Amino acid sequence: MGPHAEEALDDQTIPVQRIGLAEIAEAPIDWDIAWPAGNLEIELAPAVKHTPRKHQQEAIDAVSAASPPATTGAS
């Protein structure tokens, strides 16, 4: 975890404790009980893309109109 992430965890209103993969690997968990089938399968699906609301589209259009065109840095 990077330094900014570590700083974000400091001084939280609700105390936060970070654990890493080593702590998870050492955890006294009987994985045969947690996943009796023997393997954990996770299905991922693309996120649903929403269209901007009217006021959001107006803001996007205003920023686009005010911004100079993007350049590729090629001269």
C-alpha cells in the first residue's frame, strides 16, 4: 500500500486496521468449512454504465466547450 493510502488510514473517526495477504494466509480459518465445495468461484460482470442526468450533462458540455482541444504532445 502506498504512503497516501497509509496516511488516509491514520486518524480515522472509526478506528481502521489494515491486514495484508500474509495475515490472511496465517489466519486460523478452516477453509474446508468456509467453502465446503473446495473452490471459490467469483463471477465478474461489466459495470452498468448510466447516462448522465440533465444537470450533469450540462456541466460536462460546459467544461468541454471551455477546454482547449487535447494535444498528443507531438510537435
